Amino acid sequence: MWVREGRRRYGGGAMVGEGGGRYGGDHLDFGGGEFKGTVVAKGSVYQYAAAPTALDALPARVTGFTGRGDELRRLLDTFDPSAADGGSVPVLVAALSGLGGIGKTALAVEAAHEACEKGWFPGGVLFLDLHGYDDDPVTGEQALETLLRALGAEPEHIPVRADERGALYRSLLAERRRERGAVLVLADNASSPDQVRPLLPGDVRHRLLVTSRNKLPQLGARLLALDELTPGEAYELLDRVLRIADPADSRVTDEPEAAKEVASHCGHLPLALQISAALLVLDRGKPVAELAGELLEFRDRLIHLDDGERSVRAAFDLSYRRLPPDQARLLRLLALAPGAEVTAEAVTALAGEDFPPTRTLDALARSHLVERGSGRGRWRLHDLVRVFGVGVVAADAGLREEGETARERLLEFYMRGAGAADARLRWLPGIVEPERFTERGQALAWLDGERAGLVAAAAWVSEERFAEAAVRLAACLGEYLRWRRFFGDWITVTQAAQEAASRIGDRSAEAHAWNGLGFALREAGRGEEAIAAHIRARDLCQAAGDRYREAASWGGLGYALREVGRAEEAIAAHIRARDMLQVLGDHYHEGMAWNGLGLALVDTGQLEEAVDAYTRARDLFQAGGDRYREGRAWNDLGRALRKAGRVEEAIQAYGKHLEICREFEDRYGTGRALANLARAWEAADNLPHARANWLQAAHAYTRAEASAEAAHARTRADELTP
């Protein structure tokens, strides 16, 4: 049996059959053919028409899109076809990257709409989601098939091999350009360069825009990384979304401070802000302040940042699940680090490594899960990424123990460093020099770099596992925080240490913390609280029979009493401290008692007695090799001399203080010495010298970030201008 198969294409002309007969219409003509035996004819009829295209596939603009003005302009610059006319090479590929939920797709779609409105892509827009962070991401070959179909390629004509698909894709784009004009290809949610490379158009007049949670430098693209919104943009987004749902909804503008709190708790992340706005839209009676309170109250605020359809936690989890084990571990540990930023040295301790895990940090930075901090070698996490990481650790017993062990390593690192730095700051000639920091400046630089982490780690005293170590850490920070005038941090650290020492029953450490708290409160202008703190320290020392610390408490009490105007009581307290220290043979700290006594004597008008007290203090500091406190004694001596009318001697004393302040690079002390010199020159009726010193004092105070003192110095200089 012979089988003869024929095909008929609609829309064509007459065809010639194998038997030589011509035929037309919708039948097969075997006329003229010779057949031996049974013949079965099979006819297949295909209707061929132009395949549908999807060249206007751009999604709608995102509701509530706001801000991003600079980023939008930069993207449009890459699309602008006039770049080639100006003689420069147009950018073929732009890669927009950022943290999940940062608003990459929204910005890309907005930019594409604006570019189309300008008429830059008359050939149309191809859009595809590469699902790069799903369990089954779109491959480059699959993406090509999708784009070829969108360009109108017939399914049976799409090649199997990737290189052939790429060739057809570029050819169809070229044909489209000749017929209609340039095409924009928007590839959303890519996770690797391999997904994107096959999509590169062959003609530079087309443009490819890629969004990804990873930076993709391998593409040779114009890279644009997105940060969170500014506070103003975040506030505007909340208001806009509510007013789109109801133009009369003025809750954001009615509660501006609460709205700013919500934006802050959202980390100014667009996805979190959109969800928060949706929650307000769903509950029209909910005040913005109530939502702000809910976000603040819950340790895991991601519970609230979920509107049933969108979830910040789910967005982060997509990125986290794709991390290799070493990157996932480091991200979890970084979430447990104290402070807003962490140094590479601290990361090394946290991770338990011998060397900084630079490659892992760089990889996390490329994924936008870790950000570079305020300086080189410093790292930070977005607030919500930190909350996510803490939640991951809390959900697993093994990860919790891993985290606690890492925190112990970090606390030990902080204790060693802070202890060595404190020893250098307190070092005096005649005692063994600290080994780690050979100069005072090195110790200060290390403490400056780690300050945020040190202060935050000291607050771990509230946790039983870390209480004892954190108390010891807090004791190492007082001298530094006093020197740098970080009085708020000083109060925080000493208050936490006092509470922990009391809880664990360490009365000596508790007394030390109470005394330190008293000094910090006095420096912050909280004199009455300082008095109470020093009295508590004194009573604890008396109960424990600790005469040395009792003397220190009497001295602190004297300073606090003077602060609130109780000079006579201050004199008695300093005399008590002086006498105890003389019996103990501690002549160095005796100098501090003499100096405090001098201050109180000046307040009561006993100027000659004050001069004698300051002179004794200066001599004791000189004998002990404490140049810095010697300088303070010179300053206070100058004040007493000036008030006593001994102006020339006062100028000499202030000059000694200025010299020592500059030696120690003490900016605030330098400002104070110059201001006192200016007062002395005014008393000597030498106004040009006085004005010059006031101007120098203003400059020094400004460098010390003492704005009120700087403003006063400038005002005095202006008043003395001829």
C-alpha cells in the first residue's frame, strides 16, 4: 500500500502535485497519477498567520511611587538616544541593584514609562521576570524563548540550541529596529550574569535594563545601586499611598512625628513602607501613632511588616536561602553585633577567624545584604536585615548557641582592646608601659573606631551570661568617655554596670560604677543625681571597709556639691578626701583632692587659700608625672590668680595650661585655655590680645564640637571689635 501525503497552505497560489496535476482551493488533486494497488491520501491543513507579539509588555507604574529623582535621571541618561549624536558611546546595559524590597522594579518601570513617553523606544518594550531568587530561576535559554515568542517567532521555528536562539533573537531585534525603531528590554529580578548575557541586543540602539539584588559588574553595564529612601521621601510615600486610597485621608499629615517614627521603624525601605501604608488603609480608624508603637514594641517587627500579600521577611528569605553556608553564617553573626557599624577587626573576632573574612564580606556586599559603613573596613546592616538575622538565629537552638559563643568572643576582644587602651590613657611615668598601644593617640584612635560597639556591648550586662565581663568592660571606658566628652555614653555604660554589679552581688564593682556614674552625671549638668550617686558609692565603700574607694567617693561628692552651689559642704567633702588619702599615702590622688578643694574655695571667696590649694595640687601632679592634670591645675590656679587681681601671673598660668592642652591635642581644653587667656587680657585692658584669643577659642571649640561655647567666644570677639 502506498501512502501519499500532501499539504495545502492557505493564502498561497496554485500548487503542482507529484503526478503533475495542478490544483487549487482546499482539496488535493491526484489527477494524472498512476497507482497500483490501494492508495490512501492523508491531507494536513495548516493556517499560517502572523504570530502574536508582546512588545508593549511594560507593567503599570507602581502605586505611590515617589522620590528617587537622582536615580531616575541617571537611568534616563543611559536610555537617551541623543548620547550617540553627541559623539559618546551609548550605554547598552544598565544594571539596577539593591536589597530586596528597596524598590528596584518600581524604579525600573517608572524609568521605562518616562523613556517611552519621550518616544525613545518606538519599537516597544519587552519585559520578563527572571525569578532569579526562586527555587527554579529562569535560565538564559528559557528567557530567550520567552523573548522570541514576544517578538512574534513561531514556536516551531525557535531553535533548540542556545546560540541559535541568541542569533535569532538579535536578528528579530534588528528587524524590529528597521521597521519600527529601538526596543527596550527590561529583565527583572536577575540573580546571575548567566541569566542576562544571552539577552544582550546586538544593536547598541536597543537598551537592556536589568534589576537584581546582586551587583553584576561582569556585564560591563552602567551600575546603579539603590539605597533606602530619605526620611522625607519615606514620609511622602506613606502620605501618597493613603491619599490614593482616599484623598481625604490626612492621618500622615495630622501625625507627622508618628509618621516619621513609622518610616524610621521601616528602615525607610519602600516595601516595608508600602506594607505599613496598606495596614493603615485596611484599618481606617487606626492612628499612625498606634502603628508606630506596634513596630517599636515588637522585637521582631517583621511580624507586623506583612499585609497578607507582601512580606518583608519573605523578601529577605529569598536572598538568604541562596547564600552559601559561609555567607549565611557570617550574616547571622553580623546581625548579633552591637552598634550600628562594626569594624573588620571586630568581625574577625565575631566569626572566630584568624584573618578578616574579606571575601565573604565582599560577597555579602555584592548581594546588598551587608553595606559598607562610614569608612574603609567598616560594615553595617540595614535595620530590617538585622531584625531578620536575629529572627533566624532565635528560631533554631543550634544557631542560638552559635550566636552566643560568637558574642562571647567579641566581648573578650572588646575587653582586651579597651583594657589596653585604658591602661595607655592612664599611664604615668614610673609604671610599666602598656604593650599594645605605644602612644596615647593610638589608644584614642582605636577607642574612637570601636566606640559604638563598645558602648552597646557594655549594655549586655543585662544578660546573665555576659554580665561579669560587661561590667569589667564598662570600667575600662570611663576615662576615655570623659576625655572625649561623650557624657551620654558614659552615663549609659556606668548605669548599666551599676545595675549588673548589684544583681550579681559584686559590691566593689557596684561602688566603682556608682562613683563613675556620679562623675558622668555631674559633667552632664545633673548635679543632684550626681550627689545621690556619690553618696551611694560612699556608703557601699564604708560598709565594705574600702578606704581608698571611699576617699574617691568623698572627692566626687565634693565636685557634685559644688556643682549645685553647696560650696561649704563641698569644702568639707574635699578635706575629708584629702585627709584620707594622706593617711593612705596616695599622694597622686591627694592632688585631685587639693584641686577640688581649690575650686570650692574660689566659690566662697577664699582666693589666697585657693591659690595655695592649686599650687599644692600642681606640685603633686608634677611629682607624679601627670602632665594632663598638671595642666588642669595650672588652669584653675590661673582662675584664682585672676580673681585675686594677680593678672600677669594668671596669664602665665593660663599659658602653661594652653601649652599642655596642645601637647595632648585636647581641643576642648585648648578652647577653654584660650577663653581664659582672653578674660585675663580683658582684665589687663589689652583688648586686641583679648579679641585674638576669643577668636582662637571659637575655632578650638568648633573643632571640639562645642557649639555653644564657640558661639559665646565669637560673640565676645565681636563685642571687642573696634
